[in-house]
Amino acid sequence: MATLQLFESTDDAHCESIGPRAFVLRGFALPHADALVAAIADIEARAAFRNMVTPGGFMMSVALTNCGEFGWTTDRRGYRYTREDPETGKPWPVMPDVFSTLASRAASATGFIGFNPDACLVNRYLPGSRLSLHQDRNERDFDAPIVSVSLGMSATFLFGGHTRSDRTAKIPLHHGDVVVWGGVDRLRFHGVMPLKDEPHSVLGSQRINFTFRKAG
Ligand code: SIN
Ligand code: FE2
């Protein structure tokens, strides 16, 4: 994999290219990791992690919650964004400034200027949790990139092509890594392999992933 130092970054992150408009910023979130970890507890207290059911009737092994104006949900009726948490009927917790600032800085470090996310899906993986190949296509427009921040246990991210059967690259993601994909890569299939139980010094036996989107 080519290691590119394409963009100046004040965080001294290493930028790896995984597609024409897809990048891994190694360690980009590390300076903000403590603030991100602290925010998880706040979000969780207002909108608990839950295992949702897919339209096909399967329980997801990844537990999720959201913050921001819109939150991604799924049930037997389909995938969608809502302004309220369906479990409480209350708006999703406000997206902390540290989140939106980090997301927009990661986007601009990879050439996506002016990214202003209105949705942050928070995924919690435990040992054995996996995310099958999918496209992120419930957002209203695909001009904005997806920015994905990893904390805690390491995982293997699968980055495929535009059809499900395309070959996937296996990309190890560690605490503090950020992946950005947009433009011609915006609708590429992606997923996460079953998590191994290799506890992390801060988060223990879990991985938390934040994906920032422009949903509305
Ligand atoms: C996602 O596709 O929503 C999450 C990706 C990840 O956990 O790295
Ligand atoms: Fe996704």
C-alpha cells in the first residue's frame, strides 16, 4: 500500500491512499482520543447502545447509537435516518464540538473541504462482532464523504468495490485511525471482519467506531 504524504497535517498523521478518493489517516484522532472516550459515556447515558434488527430480520452483532441532528436506525421496515431516538422518542444527543471539528479536519486533510456532518453513528463492537459488506446509501446526497474514526481494539476493515462481489482490501485499523472515503469512492462496499479479543489499554475488550455523515 502506498504511503503518501500528500497533505500537510498539523497532527502529523500519515496518509495512506486506499482508492482515488479514499484515505487512511493513521493516528489522526489520537490527540482527541480522551475527549472522544469521555463523550461516549455522555452519549450512552442519553441514548443507550442497542442491537438493532435488519430489514431481513437479523439482529446486528454490532450495537449502535447516534449523536447529531440525524441518527441512523434499522428495523423490519428498513434502514433510515430519524431525528428522534425510536427507543425514547427524544432527539439524539447533540454532536459534541470535538467530534464535528475532528471530522471536518480529517475531511479537509484528504481534500474534502467544507464537510459539516449532521449525523454521527456510533458503533460498538465486542469480540466476535462483525459488520457485513454494505454501502452507505441512506444519506440524501453523496457529495459529502464518510469519515470513520476508530477507537479501542484493532479491527480489519474490508474495503471493496462498487459491486458486492468485488475483491476487498483488508485494512487493519487501530485506536486513533481515521478513514475518509468520498467522490468516486463514496459508494464502495465496506465491512468489518469478526473482532478478535485483544483488549485495548483504554477501552478493554471493545472497539468503538464513529462514522460521520451528511445525512439530511
Ligand atoms: C460502518 O461502516 O458503519 C462502520 C465501519 C467501521 O466500523 O469501521
Ligand atoms: Fe458503513
